[in-house]
Amino acid sequence: MQAARLTPLLSLAGLLSLWVVAAVLTDDAQILPKPWQLGPLFLQEAGSGELWSHLLATIIRVLWAFGLAMTLGTLLGLIMGRSPRTNAWLDPWLVVFLNLPALVLIVLCYLWIGLTEAAAIIAVTLNKVPNVAVVIREGARALDPDLDAMAQVYKMPWLSRMRHVIFPQLAPFIAAAARSGVAVIWKIVLVVEFLGRSSGIGFQIHLYFQLFDVAMVLVYAFSFICVMLLVEWLLLQPFERSTRRWRTA
Amino acid sequence: MIEVNIESKAFGSTPVLGPIRFGVRAGETVALTGPSGIGKSTVLRILAGIDEQFEGTITRPDEVAFVFQEPTLLPWRSVLKNILVPHPRLTPQQGHEALKSVGLEDKAEFFPNQLSLGQQRRLSLARAFARTPELLIMDEPFVSLDAETADEMMRLTEKLIVAHQPAALFVTHDRREAERLADRVILLEHKPTGAEIARDGNEVTAAEIDGVGPG
């Protein structure tokens, strides 16, 4: 038990050691700084408020894109999973969008809509909607027809049916889509910021890329990784646990 | 009064039901029997309004309750919520009373998977009777229960039917169930154009019910 808990820590320590070894061998802080050299830079950026304002800009974009992608993807997946006719019509679209590189969608959105906040969020949302829809469609196909019949016989209102019959069955699929969604969305948001925004972690990475400042690139990247780990531990994992509560009762 | 007037029902090009006409009066309990796969459950689903793809007409009241072959509960909601969610107009007090009527009053906060199969069936029965149904439909409600639990469930069903006096229709392959619960037995038989009623009334014999075998 103890060993199982120690394994991830040891594994991370291994990764850190690898970094230290590589940094020592490179012996050039401009190319690969040592981990402890990032500390003062982090404090400097946090102290000036720069880090927080860019972090906030990225978080807001992630939240918007995540909310939209989850809502639209869930609706689309539910409809496609429930109606074979709609699925037959929309499935080819889904395949096209699934295979469209993220970069192409981002560039097209910027070209068509302009270098605006809306274009950035739409580009990220469009990248993620098909993935969410595919996962939720599987969930919708696996819905229990007997529970549907029960809800119909007892004339449960639409909202109640959604809340008590449909969504609890979809919850594991929604949790899976949300988890992979967050992971993918924040990475695409960085690309969107890199290409056409003047704020956010992606913008800062672009800036320090041009200045060839690896240390600052790492400071901003790690700051956001920490935020995403907090989201994982404080939001996603508790949500998953709550959807599984009845199974383990 | 419940009126079933099915002209025909098909799945794709396969006819399942031919002309089937019968009525069930309030307070009357009717057993529907016939060979396995003949379409008894389809008749129930049409009567309940779950299946609307058929030729014919159905007269049924507003308050319909269905006891499915499986308990068909919401596993993610508590036992009490399994009564209150399908019947939002019931107060929690009435929900507790419904649980009490089937002996589950101390399980209100449990989840269904913490109950035995027999208890889950009783919960499904409590849900059916929670709002005094005018029409009660049961699809082999005692199948796959051991003899003792089946007997207990039948006793409970009898008690609730007497108390609420619904028009009741249930599918069974078991002569004892039919004899014990039903005022009348309807026997279905295969015809090339779909199932039809072979016999309807008190004169359906035990041997005829036994003849259809378990389904």
C-alpha cells in the first residue's frame, strides 16, 4: 500500500533527476536551465502580476471553450445516439471534423472571423465538439430502454427524465469526455494564443520563444500545468467520484 | 373500463399480433398467457402506451402503473427517491407510506443495489401502487423468484390490488399465479397473420396454461 503511494512520487523524482542530469550535461542555462533556476523567475513574474493576468486570460478562454464544447458536444452526441436517422446524416460531418487538424480550424477561424476573442474561443470549441459528441454518442446508445419505458409509463416530465434517468446513465461518459476535454482544450488554447492573441500563457510562450528564453517558457508552461492539475484534483476527480457513489454504496 | 382493440402489429414485415380485442373492468384482474414469444409483452407495451406503432385503438385511464419483469429501478437514486421521482406530486410522507405498504420503510435512504432482488421487486410494486393506479400492468412479475419470495410477492400484490381496486392485466406462464390472482384468463395462440385470442374467460383450463410452458 505504502509502495503503491510512493510509486508516482518516485516516478516524478526520476523525471526531475533526468532534467537535472540533462541540464548539467548541457551546461547552458539558455538552452535548458536547472529546475531550481526557475524559482526566482517564477517569483519575479508572480510578484509583478504579469503571471496572474496571463494565467487568468487563458483560464477564461479554457472555461468558455470547455463549457461550449461540453454543452454542444453532449447535445449532439445525445441526439445522434438516440436517433439513428440523425446519426446517419451527421456522422460524415463528425468524421470530417474529427480529422481536420486543429491548426487548420484555428487558422480558418482567424481568417474568417478576424483576430478576435470570439474567433479564438470558436476555434477551440470546434476542435473539441466532435470528440465530446463521439464519447456521449456511445453513452446514449447504451441507455437502458427499460428505464425509458418506465419514464414513459409514469409520464415523467422531460426535465425530470433528463435529470434522473438520462444524465445519471451518461455521467461516466460525460466525466470521460470532460477529462480528455480539459486536457486537450488547454493545449489548443495555448496554440490559439500563440498564433493570434495578445494575452494568455500561449502569448507569453510565443514572446519568450522569440527571445529564445527557455526558462521563461518553462515558467509559464509549468504555472499552467499546476492550474490544470488543481482542476483535475479539485473538480474532475470529485465529480467522477460523485457519479460513482451509488455503485460503491 | 380498459378497452384493447388491436387490429394488427408488425415488426418490420413480420406480423406479430393479429386482431386482439378485450376489455378489463375496474377491480378485475386478468391473466394473459400463451406460448413464449407470441407477443404478450407487446400487448402490454401497446396497452401502456410505450409502443405506439400499431393499428387499432386503446382506451386507457390517466393513471397507469407498470411492473416490469425486472425491477427497472433508478440505481443512482435512493429507495425513497425511486418512489418520488416518477410521482413528483407525492409528498415524502406519502412516499414513506408507499414503502411501508411493502415493508421497506427502514430502507428509504438505501440505494437499490443494497437491496435483495425480492426487496427490489417490492420497491417496484410500491412504485406502481404509490398513486393508486386505475390500470395496473405486470409483465411476469414473479418470474425468477424463489418459491418463498414469489409467494410473498403474490400475497403483497393481492393485498394491494384489493386495497386499490385497479383494472389489472398481467402476463404469466404459471397456472398457480393465474388461479390465485386472476378473475379471468386470456390465452393467445399463433396464427399466420399474428397472435390472436384463442380463449377468453373463466373456462381456460389449468392444462391449457400449463401447455404454454415457461417463457
